[in-house]
Amino acid sequence: MLENLGEFKRDFYCGDLTEANIGEEVRLVGWADSVRDHGGVIFINLRDREGIVQIVIDPSKSPKEAYEKAKKVRSEYVLAVRGRVNKRPEGTENPKLKTGNIEVEVDQLKILNTCDILPFPIEDGIQVSEEVRLKYRFLDIRRPSMFQNLLIRHEVYQATREFLVGNGFMEVETPMLTKSTPEGARDFLVPSRLEKGKFYALPQSPQLFKQILMVAGIDRYFQIVKCFRDEDLRKDRQPEFTQIDFEMSFVDEEDVMAITEGLVQHIFKKVLGIDIKLPIKRITYQEAMEKYGTDKPDLRFGLELKDITDIAKEVDFKVFRTVAEEGGLVKGINIKGGAKLSRKEIDELTEFAQKLGAKGMAWIKINEDGSLNSPIVKFFTDEQINKLIERMEGEKGDLLVFIADKPEITYKVLGHLRNHIAQKMGLIPEGKWEFVWVVDFPLLEWDEEENRLVALHHPFTSPKEEDIQKLDEAIENKDIALQFKSRAYDLVLNGEEIAGGSIRIHRPDIQKKIFQLIGITDEEAEERFGFLINALKYGAPPHGGLAFGLDRLVALMRGTESIREVIAFPKTQKGICPLTEAPDFVDKSQLEELGIEVEIPENEG
RNA sequence: GGAGCCGUAGUUCAGCUUGGCCCAGAACGCCGGCCUGUCACGCCGGAGGUCGCGGGUUCGAAUCCCGUCGGCUCCGCCA
């Protein structure tokens, strides 16, 4: 039954046929999207990546051979068709199809391939488990919305190259087999056959190479590049992901941010036809934390955090007062119109807060008649309550919620609560693109577990110029170091971090001091980053750059929750590819060649 | 490492709380027949299940208990 393509050549994509083609003899190829056999006339919707066109096999008009073959066609059979484009008979037009006014009357039909029973229909809006979709990704991608996801992604690549090349950037590839570096995420390791016992690491980012390219005088580098981090997965995190990575020499923050803004504007205009207004607003890290409880604030809605620690110090409510007196933070959110929430809904918010580490959530409901409902007001004097409500800008119909805890917890819980409430109350407007730069990050933070300072961004980020003079002092006194600000900047879109970068350290003496600050000894620094320090010694220009999380950017542009939707072959939460079933065991001989022995835990394998 | 939700025909799900009426049922899909203008074609008939896996409780388990595997979401982690 199956035939070869032979000399057959396609003239058009199915979806590209229009009424202008009426009367033409055309050759089409594609998949049988649906088959409607009336016993006499047979209709087949033929689909390719550009769309669908109806083909008609009428026993009174089409050759008998074509008709007999058409009877055998099932969903997703691969067909080659020759026929005449006709205007559809009056009254049989289908407005749902772009090609709904025409059809192709078949005079030759080839069945090029058959198709097994489908695990799910090839159409948008299906309800199928993601696991099944990933296993049959080749079918999943036949669905128009998935095709569109990959197409938009492709267009983002093109727009990126167009803009960056137009601005003098040069694409340079950096190695995938490289050196493991401490700090940062867990590395994926690749054993070396020629140097037994040694390992390459897959790059977490091209960071060090792009800096070295600046030393090499490339001046403006970019790359659309895979990066690898062996950490636990999330809907916005895959073990391999793509960055738009660039770096520039002889620049400051303003230069890098200007290029970034230009790139964003170009991508949105070119791919979505949307005008992004520049410049993008900026807020400091400190302001972001104080107002939004996070360094990636979603500015599409209000619900700003208000500090009431000073009031809390004076009240009889122990939970507030103790926290306030012991250096903690008491902050609240005014949920406008939240008084309509039921006790059960408030309890759910409390539960949400507790899951994130809060001990509890205090709340005050301001009823429409002005009376208060709250488990905590009894601990307050009237004066204190009034002060509190005034601070919170509370009005009739509002619900005030409060978290009192260590600053990290208060910020984290309220930051999450803020997003949660906005979503729950439907406060997030559709179609809004709220970009914001977050700047003036701390250079370092204290790592409780390792009992040392660690870089917030990465250890190659330059401190602010005024802090560089205090480096020696800071090495003696970590409190000074914790005051340092970095020359880093993050770009946030609708509450998601989509890009981040910094001005780097280009002087070896400063780089060494930073390593010293974060507890990396000279020997360690030499062993792990010696090549960078060495390069900095040979006329490294001042430089800085930035990297976009391309997957997140495309996911936002497509309005999908998970980056898996915009990656052709993503992995599950356990890092498994359901399509290939990677990772998998390898032959013993392969391991022997690498000089590797594997211990398999008992309950596995 | 931890928490929550989920796992039953090809697919999506019902049944599980309160074990027996379930050698498990629906829809879509699939197969066969009929049907000459449909486009979610229609009508008639049919096939299809290790109830994720293992163990336990019980006269009896899809249902209760324990363990385990997998999927998703979240915390930790992700410079």
C-alpha cells in the first residue's frame, strides 16, 4: 500500500493555498489531520506546519485508484496529493479554516506512510499528561501551539543575532568540555578517557571564557549558548538551558544596560510587534526587598509591603514585640477589598505562610461598617490600632495581614504571599509587560552553613568603586564587607528574573582580594581560577556584560507557565528524558575505557 | 534532603471516604459495517484493563495499612 515519494515535488504548503490558486493544479504533502468518509465522497484535512486544507476524493470525479487508497487513510497517515484547487460549492465553506473557501479535488494520491494509534489527538487544548506528551514529543510538536512555541523561539534567536550583530557584537563559541569550578551550582561531569581519573565539567555559563575573550581584544562578544547546572528542577529550571550571553569592553553599567534594553525592545518589536517603552525603570535591591519582599518584584500590581516594626515594639502582643525587640522585622500587606475573604480563606493564607517558614500570620479585617475583626487587636490600645491602620492605609473593606520574623523569613513569606494574593484575587492584569532593573545588589552575603562570606552574584563581579578602597579593611571585618555593593544588575519581567549581569573585576589584585574575602585561599584560587587571574595580568580591559535566560524569556512571550513548553525536548523533574529514557546505564566496556567503576545502590538497577 | 497533590482501557477521568452490588464503568480514540458535501460528519456493532509496582490486613482489596517507583508543584538547592 505504501508508495515512495519518487519524483513528486511539493508546490505549496497546505496552509498557504488561497483563493488566488483556484484553478491551479497543485501538489501537496502532509498528514491526514482528519478523515471523513461518507461512503461516497471522502474528505481529508491535510495538514502541514503552515496549516490545513481540505482535499476531496469524489468517486465520480477522482480516479478509482485514488478513491480506493483514500478509503484506507487514517489519522496522521502521511500523504502526497496532486489535484486541482477549486472554490468550495456554495454553502460548504468552513470559516474555521484559513483555507475554508477552497478545497483540492484529488486526481493522484500517494500514501507515504501509516501511523499507529495516537496516544493523543494532534490539536491544541488537549488534556494529556505532560509525561505522555514528552514521550511522544514528535506528535506533541505537530500541534500548532507547540510549533508556534518553537517558531517564536526561533524568531527570538534571529532577532537577537540581528540586533547584536548590528551593534558590533561577534559570535564566538566557547567550550562545552571545560574545567569544574567551585562556587555556584553543582557541575555535570564528563570523565576523560585520555587522562583517567580526571573530569571535564559542562559549563554553568561561559562566564570565564567571555571575560578571557575580552582580554583577547574581541571587544564585543555574544553567543546563544547551552548552560548546564546539576540542581533540582522547577517549572522554570532545566538542567540544560539556553542563555543569550554577551560581554563588552571599556564599558560601565549604563552601556550594558542600554544594549540590553535595545535588545529587549528589538526582540519584542520584531517577534511580537510590541513596543517596549525605554528606559526601563530601576529600583535598588533594598527598595525591592522592602516594598516587595523579593529581588524579582512583579510590578504589575500593588500590594506593597509596609514596615510596622516600630509600632510592634510598643504593643502588648508578644509575637510582635519580641520579634521587633530582637532585631526581627514586622511587615504587613494591605489586601484591598480583602475583608470579603472568609475565615477559611484567611486560614489558607496562614497555611501558605507557614509552609514558607512563618510561624503564623496575624490579620485584621476592617469591616464595611468600620468594625474590626481580628484575633490580635485585643493586644493593642485604640491609639496603637489607629496608628497601625493609618500606616497600612487601611480602609473599610480591607484585610491587613502581618508577618513577624527574622528579616529573611518576613521578606520571603510576604514576597510569596504578595504574588499568591494577587493571583488569587485576580489583580494581575493580562497583556502587561512590566520590566524593571534591580540594581545596587550587595556584593556578598553570609553563608550560615559554610560559615563564610559568599558572592551574591558571582566572585568576578566588581564591587562599587568606593568599596574597592575598603577591601583590605573588609578582609579583617566581615561587617564592612557585608555593606559592599556590587556593580551587578538584574532585569526582571513580570516578577521573573530574565537577565542578569555585572561589570567584572579586570584587575588581578582586586580579584585576588575578593577571593580572599570569600575564603578562597591563594592556592585554591590558583588551582581553580588560575587561568583567569593569569589572563587578567596581561592587559585585561575593563569589561562587563549580561546573560538572558532565553527559555524564561520565550516562555513569558508565549504566556506559558513552564519553560518546558518552549524547549523541544525537555526533561522531567527527575532529570529524565521520557523520549530517549536518558540517563541510562552504559556498557561495562565503556566504563572500563574510562577507568570508572560504578557502585549501584541496592534498591536500584 | 523535605512537604503537598496525583497514578484505574490508547487518552482523559468516574469508582476509593463507608472493602463484597465491580472477573471495574463513561467519554473520546481504535476496529468492522452502512452512509455522496462533511469539516467534533452521522448511524449500527465490536474489541480493548498486571486498577503504577511489591508486601501486609481480611473469608474477600482498585478501595484499608506499609514500602517503593514515576509525574507535577513548592521549600532547601540554583554564584
